[in-house]
Amino acid sequence: MEFQKRVAAIILLVAMVVGAFALAGCTQKQPLTIDFYTYTNPRPYNPAGDKLAEAIQQQLQQNLGAVVNIHQFGWTEYKDEILSKGNGQMYLFGWIGDNGDPDNFLYVHFHSSQIGALNAMGYKNPQVDDLLTQAQKESDPQKRDQLYKQADQLIVQDAPWVFISHANDMVATRKNVTGFVLYPTGSIFLHNVDKEVPAGQQKVLVYARGADSLSLDPALIDDGESAKVIENIYDTLVTFEPGTTKIKPALATDWQISDDGLVYTFHLRKGVKFHDGTPFNADAVVASIGRQVGQNATADMPYASFTFGDVDKVEKVDDYTVKITLKEPNAPFLLNLAMGPAAPIVSPTALKKYGADFGRHPVGTGPFIFEKWDPDQQIVLKANPNYWDGKPKVDEVIFKVTKDNTVRAQELLAGSVDIIDGIDPADVDSLKNSPDINFLSGPGMNINYLAFRVDRPPFDNPKVRQAVSMAIDRQAIVDSLYKGIAVVANGPLPPGMLGYDPNLKPYEYNPAEAKKLLAEAGYKVPK
Amino acid sequence: MVSYIIRRLLMLVPVLLGVTLAVFLVMQVIPDPTGIILGQHATPAQMAALRHELGLDRPVWVQYGDFLWKALHGDLGRSYLTRAPVTYEIGRRFPHTIELTLAAILIASVVGILAGIVSAIRQYTVIDHLAMVGALLGVSMPIFWLGLMLIELFAVYLHWLPVDGRITLEAGYHFRTGFYIIEAAVTHNWPAFRDAVRHIILPATALAAYSTGLIARMTRSSMLEVVRQDYIRTARAKGVPERRVIFRHALKNAMIPVVTVVGLQFGYLLGGAVLTETVFSWPGIGSLAVSAVQNSDIPLIQGTVLLVATVFVVVNLVVDIVYAFLDPRIRYS
């Protein structure tokens, strides 16, 4: 009896030990579980909207056996969740470049000083910090290019992002429209665009887009629809060479930058007049920039701190010379001065006359003169016959609002408008196949990415980041979701930008290797 | 009658208070508008500063009280995005919507009532079946889809009518009001009138489809009921011509329920204008409401909802009054 009890006790003990080991084994080897945050609506860099998150979820389940819980939000709420509240372990996001400079992609996302803002990943690499700070102060483009290429390399190795794709910019015009050029920054300059019409007829160019402008005061806007119109009413001190992000003179004929990179001296074009007849001079530049600098900048000037945040003071030297002093060197500053928001030079007389209503009575020096604005319908501009760079080729430009993408494409097919943007992927083929239409597309200045919060589990472990990166087939996603309207990204920068390295090699799709890495990181993976 | 109208007008007050309160509470759960106003570079500090400037950091009831007090003085605030007064934004767009809605009501009433009468007097014939299938289609087709199909057929394929928009922009017509068709008629500007009418046909048809179907079915059943009544048989027995029996004796009585439906459709059409205006690039309050919602432009959303609610309530009141004129048996006290 005693013996039997003892045997029973031993058996029980053994069973318990075995059971405990089995249980412990189970708790040790769990599948990877991810809280995945995403937005619902299509974005310019991700026209497929929420389908992208579903595709990623499916691939991670299939290739890693990962449990991916998707949390979806509308765009504004989403930004709040991601950037302010810091929720989620990995999230989808994207970026549209402002000024065509790599600083505007790399510094804002990967410098550790930006943690809490766009660097919501919590990414911190002292070497990257150094390179990005150095590049910001360096004025020699070749040296900057090298610095950014080194930074790209480090970032790609650290894999805080999965670099998904760059969406193409797409514009379609009627065949009788010539001279339209796509700019990497998305700028729309219609000065040299011509339209072939029967002799004796007025040349009226109709440009249809998806939403109305918000204001035509460059200091108060940051949306593309306002910028498109503003770029044709106003001039900037410097502007882009056609189709590039290279700088050329505009209202400034030439300029000097001091050796320490702090003082910019601009010599202004003489004999230029605003549309209201007042002369363009140093006072106009001081007024246009001065109202957005330091204490003068109000909360509703969205680009003031981006464009002029580093400006200490702007002074008139004489009638045609202006000196801008920066607080610290900022290499992209010249590019900022070529942008549609914030930078354009406005008529100080008109600004004073119209006050808060200046945005509806815009007065600049540009190729087109503001004529009228019927909200949600059209903005009409007339050619400026005295434009300093030559009279525009067309007599009148109408920026028309057509909210629905498909209707806009049909307008172009029917010939009732001349140029359209905001093309729906579903309409690409019918536009491309039409004999009456020129289809223009080029790599856009944007990035569509998946970010890991690297400051917390599970993605504080580089192996987990690498495993997830290698378990996502980006080429398949781009092929199936974007059907030729985007290209696969190889790093954080879009092609053609300073610092872009075509030889960059991110973690490529390799499910077997991904499984191995995830197993090494201590997760349960499927056979 | 006068005291009834006054009482109904007084009832507007609690209804509109309820509407504003509902809109206000809904506004509390939509995303923070400061993120949109400040764009992709916004820092939390800037957003907080702007929230303070807009008064969004005050308690909800203070904000509501402030909104009501200003609204009583005709001030609905300024749009966050365009920075113009909400009354100005709405005032510039509402005439376009009114003209579209009136055109749709016209189409729906004329086509709907005629189809209903024909169906009723030719009950169970091919015409009746065709009309009722048409009515069923009209009621069940989504405006958005119907609009795109109309564009595809009449504008892109047949080239009979323009694709979208209010008027041919390149023609450079100048209008002082938003009532393009009415203004062009009044000023005898016939090219502009023709152009504006050509532009309103497709959107008004798309918008009217549902109401046309509904009115047709309503008229048919109402007519069928009336023509079976004794006084119609008496009229026929007296030898009154059939045309006169239908249009004089039957139609007036059959119209009473139809008037209600037409009146209520006015409110529906104002709502349907949101979709129609989006498809046809119509610069009315529907387009305005859509961009206001997309941009979390709170004052603009409140303004448009308040306007539509007010119109809806006032139209219902008018319908009730018209009732009394059509049917002397209805008395209000």
C-alpha cells in the first residue's frame, strides 16, 4: 500500500514536471503578434488605401505565421493616434516632399531630434544624426550627396521602415496642348504651355483638378490645390529649372551666400511691376518674408516655420538688394524659396489694402493676373502682357473644380477640359489608349512606407524588423495594388533626388530567411 | 389658420435647438481640425496653440453657448480653411443648389404625375407595366452610379450634353447671382440661358430619378383609389367627357397625398444634392458640405447642416398649409 502510494506520488511528480516543461515551452514559443495601425482612405502615395494593410497582413500571416491585428482610422484621427498618442507597434505612413531636398525626407524622419514628431518610430542612430546635421550645414552639393548616401546605407541596414513604393505623378492633356512639363515637386507652371486653336479664337486653357483652392495668399496655405494657382499668379526669388529641382534666377537675378552659410544677399530684377502697377523692389521682399518671420508669424501660417524658421532677419540694403540672415546654416534654404507656399513675393500695397481678404484678391508679379473666383467652380486668370519673362502663350487659364476622378477623366476624353491631374488608377488605361490624349507620368517626390516602433517590443529587436521586412513581397504589392502607377522603393529617397543611391539594397523578399530570423528571435514560426 | 402658422413657426425653435445640439455633439467626436489646418509639419505645441486660438480648448457647453449667441446675431463663425465667414460661403453656393433642386422637383413632378395618371387609367396594360418598372428602377438606382451612366451615354458617347459643371466656363458668361438660369432669363441673355439649361439637364435628371419613381407610384395608387369612388361613377353617368372626369374630378382629389410626397421630396433632394453635386461638379452646398466634412471644418459643417435642417422644417410647414387649400375638409386649429 505504502509502496503503491509512493509509486503514484512519483508518477504524479514526473507528470507535473513534464507538464510544466511543456507549458513553459508553449509560453516561450508564441507566434509574433503585431498591433498594426493604418488609415482607411487612399493617399497620394498609396492610391489603394486600406488594401495595402490587408496585403501586408496576409503576407505576414502566410510567411511568418504572425498574428496581425489591424486598427483602422480616418486620416486626421490616424495622425493623432500615430504621431501624438504614439499607439501601435507598426504603422503605415507616407511623405510628400516639400522642396525637393533630401533633408526634407531624411532629417524630419530619422534624426533623433524629431522623435515625438515625424520620427514617431523612436529611431536613434548617433552616426545618422551626425551625417544629417553635417549635410544640413554643408553647401557643396557633391559633399551633401555623399553624406546622404552614407546615411541611406545606415538607415537601410537598421530597417526602421519597410520602403514600399514611390507613386508616380500623373497628368493627362489633350493632344493640342504643348509645353506642359511635370516637376518633381509637383509644381504646375503654365507660363510656357500653349494650346493650338483655330485662327482668331481665344486661347483658353482649362485645367481640371479635384478640389478648390483654399486661399490665394501664399503665407496661409500648404495644400497643393492652392499652390498650383499661386505658382502662376506670383513669382519667387528663385525658381526651378523645367522638370528638375535645380535652382535658377527668377525675381532675384543673382545671389551670394557667405562662407559660414548664414548670410544670403539677393540682387533683385529691375523694372518688374506687380499686377496692381506698383513696383517690385526690396521693400516688397522684406514685407513678403518679414510677415512670416519670428514673432510676426501667426498660427495660421502653416509653412512659415518650415520655410523661414531659420531666418533671423531680412533687411533692405538698397532698393534692389536684400540681405537675409539665418540663425544657423540651412542648405535647403534656397530650395524653400522656390516653393509655392510661403515663398512667393506679394504686393505690399495690395496686402495692406485687402488685409485678411488678400487671399481672395491676390496680387503678384507672375505670368497670370487674377481675374475672378467662383468657389467650387473656377478660378480665372488672364495672361500678364507685361510679364518680365515674356507674355504667356495662352490668353486665359481656368482652374476648374471637378471633384470626381472618373468624371474628370471623362471631361478630358470628351474634350471639355485641356489638362487633368488626380487620375484614378482605373482610368489610366482608357486615357493612355485615347488618340486625343497625351499621358505624362514621372516618379513622384514621395515615399509610401511601413514603420516599426523601434523603441519598444517586439520591434526593438533588429531580427524581428529584418524578418518582417523580408516577409513582405513589395514587388508583388506594387504590381497588384498599383498596376504600373508606382515603383518599388529601395530606400527612403525617391529616384532622382540628391542623395538617392540606385545601388542601395534593402532587405529583399526571402520568406525562408525571414522565418529563420524570427525563430532566432524566439518566436514560433510555421514549418 | 394664422395662429396655427405662428404656433408652427414657434415650434421651429426647439427643433433647430435640437439640430444644433446634435451637430455640436457629433463635432466633439470628429478628429481635431488643427492637424488639417496646420498640415504635415504641425507639432503638438502648434496644434495646442491653434486649439486655444480657435477656442476649442473651452468646455463644450461654453462653446455651444457661444455658438448659439453668435448664431442668433447672424454670425455662424468663419470657415477654418478659407477663413471667410460661413454665411458668405453658404450664401455664394446655396442659389446653385436651389436651382438644381427646383429643376429636379420640376422633372420629378411632371414626369412622375403624368406617368402615374397614365398608369392608373391604363391599368395592367403594357404602358402601365413599363411605367412601373421604370419607377422601380428610378427608386432603386444609386444617384452616383446613375449620374456616371448618364455622363457616359449623353456626354461622352452621344455628345448631346456637357459632361459636368454649371456653365461653359470658357464662354466667360458673367453672372451677378448664383441663380444662373433665372438671372439669364430675366436679363434676356439667351445664349447663357441655353447653356445653363443644357448643363442642368443631366444632374437634375439623376437627382430626380428617385423622386420621380416615388411620385409616379403614389399618383397611380391614389388615382386608382379615387376613380373607383361613387362621385366619379356619377360624373361618368352624367355623360361628362372622360378627359374632364380624369383631370377635373379625379385628379384634384388624387393630388392630396401626392403633394405631401412632393413636399417631402424637396428635403430628400437637398440631401441627394450632396452626391449629385459631387458627380457633376456642381458648385452648391452639397459640394461645400463634402469638402467641409473632409477637412473637419467645424463651423462650415454646422452652418450647412443648420441651413438644410431649417429648409426641411420650413418646407414641411408649407406643405401642411398647402394641404388646407387643396382639401377644405382639413382644418387647423
